[in-house]
Amino acid sequence: MTATGTRWTFHPDQFWMRGEEPPGRVVRDPDKGLWNVYGWDESLQVLGAPETFSSDLSVLAPEGKRQIFPGNLTTMDPPDHTKLRKIVSGVFTRGMVAALEPRIKELTLELLAGTEPGSSFDLVEVLAHPLPVIVIAELLGVPASDRHLFREWVAKLLANNQSFSTGEDTPELRAQRAETFKQIENLSGYLREHVEDRRVKPRDDLLSRLVEAEVDGQRLSTPEVVNFAFVLLVAGHITTTMLLGNTILCLDAHPRAMAAVREDRERVPAAIEESLRLFSPLASLRRVTTEETRIGDAEIAARQVVMVWTAVASRDPRQFDAPHTFDIDRTANAHLAFGRGAHFCMGAPLARLEGRLALNILFDRYPGLRRDPDREPVFMPGANVMGVESLHLLT
């Protein structure tokens, strides 16, 4: 059985969810005023050349230039991006991440303490959302008890992820951007209070480290620290949240794979990687051309939006055999779920560790764990993300 043959799909309107080939490797969308990049080689070309394909999206939303871009790692290019990234690169080394294992196990057991064998619970509500939020919140030094606020703000941000383009600036897009900036300000304002507090009373946390950090002999401004922390808090939990739900969905749809993983826990990482490939939590990455360039056979002018569909590239039959099939025995699985190049997700080791530890504890605690057939999964809105908002499981 292929994953696309199950009863559930994330976005059935998307061709790759139906197991179909893309309309081309590089395709112009005249309505949205952007170029969609679907091919594997073509995606690597874009992600590997930041000098031509810039992450700086301020040209698309000048009204947010002062608000959301300073210090935002996801919208910066080398060398500035490289300098800022070094500030927290030491936090996400293999050794530092491995040291978090006891705390991640402790949190997982605490969060599952209210569930018992023979009951039903929502994986996202009970574990998949709070676990990574608490971990990253503790690293930053903000109250994990505010995670319900983070969830609300981030969900609204992801729902409006299509509002930036070089196409016609319609009233609908302007309204979506206004809502995006509103949610950004909610979270930014929250973080700003904590940043200002650290300037007066530093602590032993990542937020204090950002406040005290220097780049080229100068400390970061408050907007830079806020946006830096913003990216870490948002990116630090949404990938793990979706990774956990997607992996459980894939294994539940493939009983043989579930049995194999339960019998040999060394195969849990392979199941996670295949889930990431087949259902990449963040399905696309946006870039802007700095000059006239060519991708494949497409000639693209300067200042054009290029959408790299990593979720589609990770199903490219030129790179993967049986690309629409969930296969935990896949030997070559260099997917693009965490991006590639200068912007490769620095939190990938942490997400993988959280996923592996949580899945093993779930399998240990619930021998009969399976999806509740009477409660359909609720999927996150927006074609740019693939994950569940709600997933009820029977224990």
C-alpha cells in the first residue's frame, strides 16, 4: 500500500498527494506572480546559490521591513546570515542536543502521565505540540506555560503563508499580510518584554546569550534579538510537532512497517526519515532572484519569487525509487525536509532526537497504539505545511 492510497490525505488538491508527476520541473504561476520549482536538481540549484536566489523577502513586503526582517535568520543571506547563525550554532551541536535526552524523556513521560492503556487521546494536544514547545522554551528562557499562545499565533501565521508574491497585489493578499503582521506582532511583543528584561537581569538561558552576543564588535539591537528568538521559537517546535503526527500516521497506515519498527527499535530513525521525505512538514521554501538567471530550461528575470517545493523534490522519481511509497527500508534518503545549504535547519538534530525518544516511549507504553477510526485527523490549513492539528489515538 502506498501512503497516497490511504483514506487520509493532507492536501488532495495537490498533484504530489495524488501520486502524480508535477506539470514540469520549473513552472510559472502567472496568477501569483512566481515560479514553482519542483525538480530535485533544480531545487538543489536554488538552495545552493544564495547569491542568486536570496532569502531576503523584504522587497516583497516593504511595510514589514522594520518589523519582521532585522535579525530574522530565515530572511538573511551570507555573510550576515553566517555571522548571526554562529551565535547559536553551539546550542544545537550533537553533544549539546544529546545532553537534552534525559529532559526530553522526563517531559514525555510527564505529558503522557494522564493517559492510560485502553483510553483515547489526541497526540497533538497531549504530546506532539507541548513537548517541543517546552524544550525550546526552556532553552530560550520563556515560560513554557504560555504554549497555548504560541500555538494560536503560529497557526494563524502558517494559514497566511501565501500572502507574499510579486504578482498583483490584491485586497485579499493585503488583508492576509495585515493578519500575518498582526500575529507576528503578538509573538514579537511577547518576546520583546522578555528581551528587555534580560538586558536588565540576564539569566543562564539562550535569550540572555542573544542579548549579550556581539557581531563585528556590536551587540544585537532589540528588534534583531526579538526576531532571532522568534525564528528559534517557531521553527524549534512546529517541525517536531508535525514530524510526530506524520510518522504515526504513516506507520498506522502500514501495519507491517509498524510491526517491524516495534520489533526492532533501531528502525525508528528510518521511519522518521521516510515520514519526513514523504510528508515534509514545511512543504516549500521561498527565494527571490537577485539577477536574471536560468533554472533548467526556464529563463527567470531579476526580483522574481521562486517557490522551491521541497516536498515535491523529495518525491522526484529521478532521485527516489517508488517515490510515493512509504518504505522504511529505503537506503538512499537524502530528502529536503530540513532544507539544504546555508539555511539547513540547525534544529534538525533536536527534532530527530525528540521524535525518536517520543516514539519509543509511545511504543513502550502502548503496545496496541493505533489511530482512532472514529475520529478523523484534522490537518493544518495551507498548502505550504503538512501536519495534523488533531490526531486521536487508541491505546
